[in-house]
Amino acid sequence: GDSVTQMEGPVTLSEEAFLTINCTYTATGYPSLFWYVQYPGEGLQLLLKATKADDKGSNKGFEATYRKETTSFHLEKGSVQVSDSAVYFCALSATGGSYIPTFGRGTSLIVHP
Amino acid sequence: EPEVTQTPSHQVTQMGQEVILRCVPISNHLYFYWYRQILGQKVEFLVSFYNNEISEKSEIFDDQFSVERPDGSNFTLKIRSTKLEDSAMYFCASTWVTGDNEQFFGPGTRLTVL
């Protein structure tokens, strides 16, 4: 079945460092891919998404490119801030199906001043 | 800005007891969902609900689980006889239309079964 694998956390960075959180997926067909973020005490929020190969999703300085050849959707940000500290979830949604997202385990990001 | 709310934020119960987790979805949304995340594991889909009936459920959602929309605002998840392995974070989500659309999640209820 469909699955999403994320890098283990926590990821600990200093402010203004470069961020990469790896995500790879297994799916039949051509899924849509998502990154959700969960700030402390809040629900998961959609951060960005990409619906087809080579699409780049971007929001709040975060980017991720849908790479079909490597089945990846790595999350990147050029310069993180303390306020980016949160848990990040990679997810996929199989098109033509029920659209129920399949999530990864989440990666905790801690940014120090 | 409208948001999904969940109560309580933390529920502690004894094994074998019934629990009801409550959610208030965003008011004009039509599709409702429950997910759970056991500590350190993936967020797992439990059930989706539309037009006052279950539209899809996972293998996890067995006879011990039930969902209800008792009025126009609440959406509840009931676990009839809790087991230790039901300890998890439970998330409610809603959206106004199905498909590749953003689901809006609540902050979660942490259920601890002793």
C-alpha cells in the first residue's frame, strides 16, 4: 500500500541555518504530495502541496519539489527562524481514490536563537 | 479565523472504560475525519463521515469505535471499552469538499489509558 517515510527527528538547528527534511514515498499512480506543520498546542496545518511531477510547492519561505524519479518531496528552507520550531508531517493523497492522506511519522524541528 | 476545536485536550481513563472525544468542526464544512497518532508512530486515518454516515473507515476502526454528529456542531468519537493500546493523540479534521483539498485539523486530544 501507499506509505511515506520521513527522516527521524528531532532536527536541531541554529537560527538562519539551512533546513532539509527528507521525505520519500511509495504509491501507485500519481499521488499529490503535502507538507503539514504542527506548532505547539495547535492542529496540523497545510504548509504546501504539489500535485504533479516537477511541481514546486512553496509557502512562508519553505519549498518542496515533487520528484517522481526519486519518489521524494524533501522540505527545504534557506534560513530558519525560532518561530519555525514545530513538527513537520509529509503526506500523500492518491488521486482517483478516496483522497484520505497517508502521513509520515512527523519530524520535530527545534531552532535555537 | 475559523478553526477546529477539540475537547478535552488530555483524557486519562482506566482500561475498559468508555471515552468520548469531542470535536467542533468548522461550521460550513461537510466532511469530517478522525485520525490517531500513537507516540512516535505515523498519523493514521480512522474514519471519515459525510451526510450523517460513515463514508470510509480503516482496519483500526473496529466495533469498539463509533462516531456521531449529535447536533449541528459537534462530531464525536466514542471508544466503548478502552485498551492500553488505544493510548494515542486523536485528531479531528474537517473540510468543506472532498478531493485534494486541505483538511483543517484540531489540536488533538491526548488519550492515556491506564
